[in-house]
Amino acid sequence: MSWSKSYRRVHGKRGTTIYLDQEYPTKGDGPLSIDLRFLCETPSYAGFVVGVELSVADVLSGINSILCSSYHEKSCLINHLSEGEPVPLGAISWTLQSAQDALSPWEIPAQCTLEGVELFQMGHYGPICKGQLKQDSISTAVVIKSLKDMSTQHEAKEFVDLVLFLASVSKHKNIVKMLYCQTHRTPMYLVLEASIPGNLLTFTKQDRSETVDNLQGLSERSVYLVAKQVAAGLDYLHSYHRVVHGDVAARNMLISSGFSVKVSGLDLAFQSRQARNIDKDMDANVPLKWQAPEWIMRCPLTDRSDVWSFGILLYELTTLGSPPYPELELSEMLPQTLAHYRMKRPENCGAPLYELIKYCCMWNFKDRPVYSAIIRLLDSYIYLADTRPHRCGQQIDICEYRRKAGLAP
């Protein structure tokens, strides 16, 4: 086999752009032209091609043999990296050092300080804290996720991988943004923007007698506005990064002033990306009542599995945070039941919104809408939505809520 191709390499401030144009491995049936392109505006998973040193000889022997170990992987990589298609995360492996080097632009500057840091909860990798990021006399509310002390090399590598993942996917206005990180020295941590008042579930349960952080009570119209932003963020994750969120719920969506909403809770998306699927340990972190039927049956997840959970999120919003499937016990949450069961229309839910909930929660995932269609439907019916704040029904005890929702005590 002979090879003919043009080759050039361009170094940028935040990464490396490599173009491999007009690759012609000569076969019996004629030349095969492949345009393989890596684009790296910022260090992302695709950006770790910077850790692969390519000589002219390497190029002449074929880039696929360098990046992939099997013919199947080569085919998948070429298919996903063709011009005009988003780069799939996790396509290339890298070392801890190369990952840290790629994250250099996100390393927290010396003039930035973290103040008022308080422990919020313990996370998978270590403490999660709240605090203030002070830079040039400006303070910003942030969340700090850190790697626990005495972590192994493997744990450190996995944590840096998470930082890279968040740096890659947080470039959309409806995805929670990573501001900075510290990976070149200990303690390792990442800094995420915080939202006030917090997550959507907490917001729906707050007292509506007063305005909270310039947010009026949740009306049906505001449900449309919130839902459209969540759909846009999830659409970005799947369309540009082939990422399935895996845990779409009100508790994982952040809301701030002006009903600005951002998708957060991306740990499961990262873990499933690393493992190539969702195992039982990951599954245990997602309440059964938010899981799509195919997930309950241990089938592969797709973006349409997230769409099912998005329908549950709409129910949460219209009921001001009530747990879904209130008539069903966890033992009754079976695929056979879900195939014929539909939640009742909530009191605050108009007919078009209720139809969208049912559309998202179709039993066969192929019958559910894609996000672009969801956004169009929300745009089409928002003018019919009621603008009056939802009436808060009977308050439910938090312990009772967690029991009905299937959350851990």
C-alpha cells in the first residue's frame, strides 16, 4: 500500500490544530480519499492529540495506526471526525502529564484567591465546598470540587480527566461553566460557577410570598422558558460531544436571576463516558422514577433516554417539585407498567405542555422527540401558556418526599 497526502501542523495558544488532507491508501478498486481533521479551539478530549508526536514517517504510515489499536476503532474515529461533525470525547488516550499540560490555560491565576470556603458535602472524589472567587476586587460565588488527600495515581488521573471533560463541554451558555482548576500541584481542585438561588428543585419549593433573587413565582410561561434552556444545553451535549447526561432532573439544573438556567450534575455523564456504559454503581445514584424503561431493562442509553427524564423534569416543574409517579411505589416501577401507565395531568399544566410530557415519555425510545423538535414545540406553544404564578399545593415533608421519589434517606 502506498500513501500520498499533504500535511501541516499549527500550534495555537490553547491547543494544536492538525490537518491531514487527502489521504490516499491505494487499493485495487482505486484510491480512497479521507479528510481527517482535528480541531482544538480549547483543550478538549480531542485536544490531546497534542500529546502525540507525529513525524513525517508516522504520517506516511497512516495516522489511524497511531491513534487507534483496532480496525473497528479506526473506522469509528474516521466516521466521527470527518469534516463538519463534532469530535467524540474519549477518542484519544493521553498521559496525566499531557492532560495537565493541556489544562494550563485553565490553571487558576496567582492573582485569584478563594475566600470564605465552607464544606458543602462530600463528593465522589473528595470535598465539595462553596466559596467566593476574588479577582481584581470582584467576588464571584463558586463551587469548588477537590480531590481528597492521599489519592492514588489512578484517582488523580481520573480527577484530571473529569476536569478536562468539564473544560471541554462547558462552552455553552446553558451548561454550568468551569472557571479555573489547579492540577499542577496539590490540592487538586476545579472551580465551577455557582447559581443563586440554586437548583431548580430547591427553587420550586421555596416560599412564593416574596420575590427571591429577582425571580418571581414559577408560572407556566416560565416553565416553558426554563425547559427550553435545559433542552438547549442537553442538545449541545449530545450534538457536539456525543454525551448522554444520564441524570436529568430538577435537582441537577441550576437557576439564577432572570430565569437563567444551566445544566449541571455531569459526573454521571463523565463516568459513563469513561466506562463506555453505566454500571450498577452508577445506576444506584439515579432514582428509579427518573429512569427510562430501557435503562431499567439494562439496555444501552441514548439521548432519547435523557428525553424521557426531561419529560419527568417538566412534571417536576409544573407540580412545583412533586415527586413523579405519585400513585406508584418503587416496586411497581416496571417496564411493563410504564408501557401502559401515564401520569395524570397536573393542575397547573396546560394541554400542550401535558402532551409534550407524554411525548417525551413514550415507552419506545424511537418514538420520543429529539431536542431540536422539543425546542420548536416549546417555542410554538409558549404564547398559550398561563402567566399567573403556580399555586403551591400541600407541602410535603422532606422525608416523605424522598421516600416517594425513591431517593436515599
